[in-house]
Amino acid sequence: MVPWKRITEYLEDGALSPGQEILDWINESPENHKLFEEIIDIWRLTGEIPVPFTPDKSQAWEKLSSSIYKTPYRKLLRWSYRVAAILLAIALGFALHTLIGFLKPVQTVEVISPMGQKSCVVLPDGSKVTLNGGTNLKYPARFENRELNMELSGEAFFEVAGNSSREFIVNLSVMSINVTGTEFNVKSYIDDSEIEVALKEGSITLLRGQKNMATLKPNEAASYNRINGTLDIQIKDIDIITAWKNDELVFDNTPFSEVAKYLERYYGVNVKLDPALGNAHNFTFKVKTESLREILKLLNLITPINYTIEGKNVAINAPK
């Protein structure tokens, strides 16, 4: 029997330990353990405990039986039918209520981080997700099971809670990432030709449908080409890849066309780049929290360019 009273006291009092009675009940069966986790999830999301009403059928029949020798047969038969009908109605009502709750679609939370801004999301289990500019993250408002499916478009850094018993699956446009307690960075903008996944700690598996593409180790970074389907894995400095979290711009032999995209996302502007400059020069430098105008001045020092800034529109051209 579920110790609802003890569970309510434990959650409302904010005790550090559930207490021996609750622990004994949890250890009785895997079903009890799962139910307790679901109760905790609902408490975190709503502040309420989903105590179901379960009719005590045995007690009702016991009362009926106790009057068997005190009631005439026909009257007893009529009352038996009535009690049975009431119990059946209660049981069916409870079953219907449970079924409706089970079939009710789970609400999806959508977080949008605009261009030029960063956002931070803390999931109910304590996991933290930092979103770069121009990023969209979708995840379920409540956890139905031990698997948490998310959808990501853009760039994000995931810090999965160390005590999380749930399996994370991050779905991208053409692939997915199976996560088991870790820290990793994902860059998957829809207008980029490549998806980049870099692992800082833990373990992640890259999947294409049901196919296991690769399992990354710490300090490994994978680049998946959307066009030809090739996957390249290299050892890289993860701190450089995640420098954007600390308001740093880091370019390592990066083509001008990619630099222009980064400026759009980082500063929330529209950059029109002269096609002649797209692959004409690669940049390698690191700066922290500079204005857009200062970055353009720095680019001009490295390679001569002409640029104009009009509101949210930036034009970069080759010198004439």
C-alpha cells in the first residue's frame, strides 16, 4: 500500500531523507521505485502530490457480508446488486481517469534564444543547458519515463546533472545524440553544412536513425557533413570550442564566410559579405567582449576590407 501520508509529510517538510517507512515501501518492488520517482517529478513541476482515489472494495464487501444473516434473502440480493454496481462504477471511473491522464499529450516547452543573446535553461532534474544566439530548444514539460527527448537547432552547451538517472537524447535535423551523464557542446545551425559535437566529460553516442555512428571520448570533436554524410573525429581543445559561453570570440583558421555567420549570431546583425572575400582569407585570433565595430577594425588590420554599419545591417566588401 502506498504510504501517501508519509510521502506528503516528506515533500511538504523538505526533509533530507524520506524516512524508513517510505524506503521500505520503495524497496518492495521496482514498480514502487518508479512510482516514487514519478511522484517526485510531479511535485517538482506542480507542487502537488497526485494521490489517486482507490476504492476499498474489500471493506465494502466485508460490510455486506456482515449483514447476510440479518437481512431477508430478496432484500439482501437487491442490496448486493446495488453495492456491486456502485463498486463497478467507482472502479470504471478511476480506470477512465487514469487512462485519460495517461493519454493526455505531454506539453512541450520551447526556448528561443534570439540572435545576439545567450539563454540558460535548467531542466527539472537540475541539468543545465546554455543556448547561443539563434538557437531553439524543445523539451517535454514533464518526464514520462527514464528517457528525455529534446530537439535542438543552433548551438548549446549541455551540463547533465550528475545524479540524473535519465537517458538524454538530443535530436538534430539529420542525427541524434544519446547522452549518459556528461558535458558537451553541439553546433547544429540549419544553414551550416556541418554539425559539430564536442565532448568535454562523460560519454555520448552519435546515431543516424538506429545506426551507431560513433561514441565520443572526452576532448574528442565530431564533424558531420550534411551534404556527403561523412563523419570526421579529431582531438580538439574543448575550451576553445566553448569559448562563446564566456563572451569570447575564438577563430582558428576560420574562413571569412564562417566568421561572417558567427558575427551575425553573436551580435544579432545581418552581414552581407562580398563573395570575393568568402574564402580569400582565414582568420586565427581570440578576443573577449569587444563591440562589433572593434571586431571589424581588427579584421581590417588583418586583411584590408571596407565595411559599413547601418543599424542591424553590415556590409563587408573587398577594397577597390
